[in-house]
Amino acid sequence: MNTDNIVATLKNTSTLAVESSPALADKVCAYAKESAGKNEAYRYGKHLTPVAVGAGVRTSPAAVLHELGVATTLLDATPLAQVARHWAQIRYCATLTTQKGHLALSKHAGSVVYHHKVTQSEQLGIGLALVVAKTLLRRQHPGWDFHAVDAEVALKAGFLDGVGTVHSAPKTKKRPDYILVGHHSSGRRSRVRIVVLECKGTHQSPSFAYEQLARAADQVNALRVGGRTQSSLMVASCLSGSGITSYVLDPPSDDELWSGADGELDDLVGGSPEDQDWHPQPEPDDDAATWDTPAAATTPIEDTAVAPDEDLPRGRPKVLDVPAEQRGWFTQILTRAAAATALLFAGNNAAARAYTTPRQRGEQPTPEALFELESPWALSTARTLPLGNDMRAEGTHYEAPMPGGRTLEVFRGVDADLYRHLADGRVGAYLRNAPRAVRRWSTAARRDDGVVSVGRDGTILVVRLSNSRS
């Protein structure tokens, strides 16, 4: 394995193929209708429509791993949390490459056994879906920037009955993966919108992706605000050595969650929201069903033998409905969760903890806390990384020994100015200034000895090789 080539490949820009069409929607709907005869849950998925995707999405392996790293940086109190947070970049560093100008799986990715491929496709599916979703949303909503928030962590502050337990449990399989929090500022007024995102990935044929999207249609339908279904995107990526294709359905609407003067947003997100005690409610009646239960199978679909643990749990799904009068509260929860995610990516647990509610920290209803601040490791491991052209980031650093005495270095952090806004509790200022900081980095941050990936949330990923450990 040539580690120099692996790191060099990370920054190669290529095209990620993206497909969305009425024919795709028809195939996914056919599977949902067919499955509804065996499993009632499929009757309650959203109506599916195609998305305008253009010629594809330009991206790089580093950008995909960057999105995965931010999205999977969860609230975690283990003493090894800071090491574990680099896992996505280390484990999947050699899995993506470029084939004839298109993003594809590398030969190293295809050499793992089946059960590792399942994990690989799930993890890479998250990074790919976020790259696709954010790109399409920026095209549809110019001037908006979207931040990924783990849906389970965000909803834990409002809903009881097990919401927020982040593991593969039957209840959580009917909920979406992420909530994309969009922010736009005109200079005086701020607007906030949300898009519910479900991410899928597979090494199998496109027909399996159709099945995944049918399940995703049920999951994105589980979150409502004031009884209204929210904007959503479902992305299923087929992973292959000849090229990766992401299939997308359900375009977002123009609904907004909150709007007001910049000062109003500062006051709103500067306050600490209380936990709410709502319960998920089942779909009220058959009028809410998208599909009727077929009397018999009428539409042939390819049988790809979906494993029982991958299928939707049977029964009528439960809906997580945030009351309309609590839109401001939900805006608080989501924007502060986005701030916490960026700080955790940079290694500052202590500052991130201040943005969470007691239940999000695990202090209610169980006494087991996610953060124990008396432990030295739980405070912060953030340090400054100068990157030339007077650019600085604050973050956390990890080194892994490589063959031949080389060292793979991974730095995860946040633009230094944005980091200070976050650490000082100025979420509104962070949201407004992130686009300008990203533009600075995009033009000034270049490293000949490594890879710099700059997220539009101000997060920075650097991967490089060195000859000796620092």
C-alpha cells in the first residue's frame, strides 16, 4: 500500500453520479406498494417525487470523509472519545478513489468481508448523502448554508419513550438519520429552515437502493412540526469500484421554521431551552396512509432478500410532532445542537456540553451522564493549527503509525474566529460569519504536504503524512 498515493487521492476532485427521475420514483413506489401487503408500516411513507440534480455533484474523498466525521461526532463521555472521533477518517481513508473522472470505491474497500461491507456502506452512505443533500440544497436555496444535526440527539430534548437512544433499536428504524438546519442572513434578518435527511448505502444492485428508499420514505415522514410534514431528502448510494451513484427523491418545500431580526435570533439561541415531555403518537387512522393494502401482489419487484433486521418494524409508525407554538424552541434546540457538533468535532467537550439540555446529556430521566467534567479528558483537547496565509484553526490532532516509519496525521477543527464565537456562546454570530470564513479558507488554505477540506459550517479536516511523529 502506497500511503503517499492514498493521501494524494483524498484531494482529487471528481464527479459523484446522482440520479433522480419519475422512473426512479415509480420503482420505489412499486416496492412500497408491494411490501404494504406484508408489512403495514410501508403504507405510511411519503409521496415520492424526483429532484432536479443536474449533471452530478463535484466532490472529493476528503469531503465525503469530512462530512461523515462531523455527522458522527456524537455526545460521548468515554475516555477514548477523542480518539474514536477520528475513526471515520482513519478507517475509510483508503476506500474512495477516482475512476475515469468519477468517484468510486478503491480496491482496498472491496477486499473486506460481507459484515464489514455492511458497516462500510452505512458509514460511507452517510458521508455521500450529506455531500449530495447539501449541494442540491445550496443550488435550490442560494445564500443558505446547512448544518447536519443527528436527529436522535436533537429529538431527545423533546420526546420521551426512548427517543435519543442512538443504537439500532426497532423504534429508531422508523425515524430519520439527520436534520439539516439551514440558515440565511440578509445582514439584518435571519431565516431558519429544516430538511429531514435519511441516508442509505449499499454494495448491492440499484434494485436494493430502491428498497432502501421505500423504507426511507417512512422514516422521513416521522417528523412533523405543527402537524405538517417537513421538507426532506432521501439519498441511497450504490457503492462500486466502477463508480458510485447516489439515488435521490423527495425535493424540499419552501416552508421555514423561524424568521426574525438578527438580534432576535441572538436572543433566542443564546437562551438555554428546557426539555419537553412529549410522546410520539401513532398515525391517527387509515386516512393518513399513502398506500392501500393490496389484496394481492400485482406489481412484480426483484427479490433481494432483505434481512429482517434491515426491514421496517411492523405496525403503524409513530409520529414525532413538535407543536406549532414551539417553533422557536425547536430552533433553539437545532441551532445549539449544530454548535455543539462543531465544538465536539474540534475536541471541546466542555463548551459543547453547555449547548445541550439535561436529557440530551443523559442526566434525565436516567442518572447516567454523557459528560463527567471532573475527568480531565472531558474538558478540551483543542489546540491551534496554523495553516499558512495567516489562517488558523482550533481543533484536535491524532497520529497513526504507518509502514516505513511514516505517520498519518489527522487534524479536525474549526476556523479559529468561528471557534471563539462558539466557545463564547455566540451561536448567531457563528451562523452569520461561517460563510465568510469558508470563503477565506477556500482561497487561502492550501497545503502541499496534505489535504485540507473546508466545510461550509466552518469545520476543517487536514490529512497528511509526516516522516516522524511530533
